[in-house]
Amino acid sequence: MKTDLTDRQKEILDFIVSFRTERGYAPSLRQIAKHFGIASTNGVKRHLDALTKKGHITVDNNISRGIVINRDEEEVVSYTDNFLSLPILGRVAAGVPIEANQYKEGSLVVDPAFIPSGNNCFALKVKGDSMIDAGIFEGDYLIIKQTNEVTNGDVVVAHLDGEVTVKYYSNRGGIVSLIPANKNYRPIVVGVDSQFSIVGTILGITRWY
Amino acid sequence: MKTDLTDRQKEILDFIVSFRTERGYAPSLRQIAKHFGIASTNGVKRHLDALTKKGHITVDNNISRGIVINRDEEEVVSYTDNFLSLPILGRVAAGVPIEANQYKEGSLVVDPAFIPSGNNCFALKVKGDSMIDAGIFEGDYLIIKQTNEVTNGDVVVAHLDGEVTVKYYSNRGGIVSLIPANKNYRPIVVGVDSQFSIVGTILGITRWY
DNA sequence: TCATATAGTGCTCTTTTGTTCACTACTAAA
DNA sequence: TTTAGTAGTGAACAAAAGAGCACTATATGA
């Protein structure tokens, strides 16, 4: 349970966060001391001890720059040490390792709390409006888990005759269909002669205005 | 322009990333050396020099644990040092500083590339289906910028007679309306006697399955 | 008045950590 | 054969950085 911080402790925590954001690593005791005009490293250490006790940070013993900001502290807007950056892939194919993919167009930071173990995930920008009734709009980023294990009703990314498509997956009695979520499009029955494969299933969507 | 890494360089970069994810701070030269069975810190330094030259990392001079992984490197799945964690607020009111808000229900990591300067943003979980035609579904997380400067057509979070609502904003000739995006709901004309205020406007949406 | 908490000081010591130099060995390309 | 790049070794040195102790001053509550 996180208890209230004193004003000074809060200042110091905010400084650690902003230093870390700016520099990419945590400040040392002496850097904190210098910023606050504190002459003694022990004075800083007292504050860090208090912040640790109150659950805001973790400091490993005798490790330089070992201040780690804990996730989900009381602070309402914060930077934490837990995040995931996924590649935005412009083209995908089934079975190709993501790492071998040469069509990375950028990266997208997402909350790893929603990503299952393993890092065979990627992001894909939506083109087209065939899935708008599922709340999937053109320009959305889909977060996709690379897999070919799908269940009826899953939203999948599939490869069909050289094209990538996002649709609901349906397999009834061995007949595979890709079902749009837009009444302006018809379901696609996957012919036995089609070049068809599942690239992955949807984990989430991110849309930015 | 990032050039290809040797196998060894790639291994070392991957180690730095995973160490950093696990521990919350970068490894030291000696910790890298120990992992790879390299007896000399200079051997490690050579690799770090090469990674720096190829644009994958930045190492500040004479700074302990000063290895910073650069964003958007060639690596297709990676952890970076640039992310933002927003509070998920259960209740919001106009004009109340986010930091003073006591209804934080969790946090949501988002990509800061899509967030404008300043950190008066928060996340809100959607209840209801009044905006489904705008691709906003129950359970979605909205990323909201706290502001009362709105434009016709913006999706806003508003406070109306004690309730929080998400709707399109419309102001025609001084008559303010909140327009749903679901034909099952009627537009709300904001009466002059209503307690009404704008909490913020939408920046993005995140949905997880 | 006393005890406790907060916020330091001053200093020393220990440990961690990075830099540098001269060197070896191997591989590949010119 | 020579040159260049890669992948180190070994060692010393310098600097950064954390830990700990005895101490002071102030404020607050019992």
C-alpha cells in the first residue's frame, strides 16, 4: 500500500522520472544531490530509502544507477520500465519469422500487459473498410499474434492468393470462409485451389486521431 | 543508415535489451563480459563501439550503465526507452487536474509518438455503445487530452448533469449538442440550465481482445 | 520534556565501472 | 603478400558511484 510522500520525496521521484526519460538511464546519487543542492550522498540515500519503503522505486544493492521506478505507482502520469515496441509490418506472409521480415515500416509502443508470452507479435496498419462493423477502421493499427491456430469467430490476418486480408475466420465442416464485418462486402469462401494461409490473430487495436 | 550487424554484435544487442527489460537498467561492461565469457572489458567495448557506430545504441562517455538503446532500430521486435504510461481514470470531471484525481483504476502504456506535448492526458474505459459507428466499443480505452478547446466534429468527453459521456461535439449558432454515433440514440441538445462542461477530446483508442 | 521523524552534513571507505594501451589470432579481400 | 576488419587478451589506471557512521537542526506529537 503506497503511503503519501513528503513534498521533497515527490520532487525527487519526479526528478528521477524526468532524468530517466531524458537520458535513458537513472541518475546517480551524486547527480540527484547536485540537482537539489544536497551536499551529502547520504542525504539522498535517505530519500531513496523512504521511496523504496513506500513502494515507489526499487534500488538494487551496490549497483550504480540501480534506481528502478515501479509500475503502477500512485503517481497518475508517469513513465515506467515496462513497455513493448512492435514492428509495423507493411507486408506479411504466413510462416515467415517476424525477424526475417524486411517490410518494417516503423514501430508501435504498446502495453505489454495485454500481450501474451512470447514476442511473435507485430503491428499492421489497416487498409480498407471491410471490417468497420467490428470497429476496425482504415488507418487503425492491429496488434497481431503470429499463429495459425485459430478458432471460429476470431479476427484473423490471412494470406489469400497473394493478398493480405483481415476478416472473421469461419470453418464449418471443413469449408473455410473469411467473413467481413461490413454489409457492403460478401463472405469469401476459400477454394481448395486457393493459396491460403493464416498469418495471425488479432490481439488488439490502436487508433490515433 | 543502419548497416548489418555481425552475429556477435546482434547477440550482444539482444542481451542488452533483455537484461534491461528484466532488471530495469542497462548492463555494465563487466556484466556483458561475464555473460559471453569475454575476459576483457576492452573486448566488450569494441562491440559497443561498433553498435554505436551502426546507430543501434548510444553510450555516454564515462557514465556507468550508460548504454541507451535507440528507438526504431533495424531490430524488428524490441524494447525502447520511449513510452508513456497514462492513468486509467474511473471518473472524471472538467477542470480538475489529473494529478488531483483520486479515481485512478490502473495504468495504460501508450506510444508517446502520438501524444502531443504536455502530459495532461489520461485513459478512460468506455461504458455503453452510443459511439459504435465511430468505431468506439464498450471496453475500449480512450486516450483523452484534457482540454476544453473543442471543434465541431471532435469526439469529446463531457460532463453533463453529473454524468460522463463520450459523443461528437456540435455547436451550431451557440446551440451545443452531443451527437451519438449509433442510430439507436438521439442527439442530446445541451440545455442552458444543464450542468455541462468539456473534460477533454479524444486522441486515440486502444482495444484489447 | 522527551521521543520520533524528517532533512540533512561531513567524511571515509569500498565497490563498481569505464578507459586506455600494447598486444595476439584469425579471416577475407585486394 | 599485404591490408583491413573482427574478436578478442591482459593489465593498469582513473573515475564514478554506493554504503555507512556519527553527527546537527527542526518540527511535531505524546
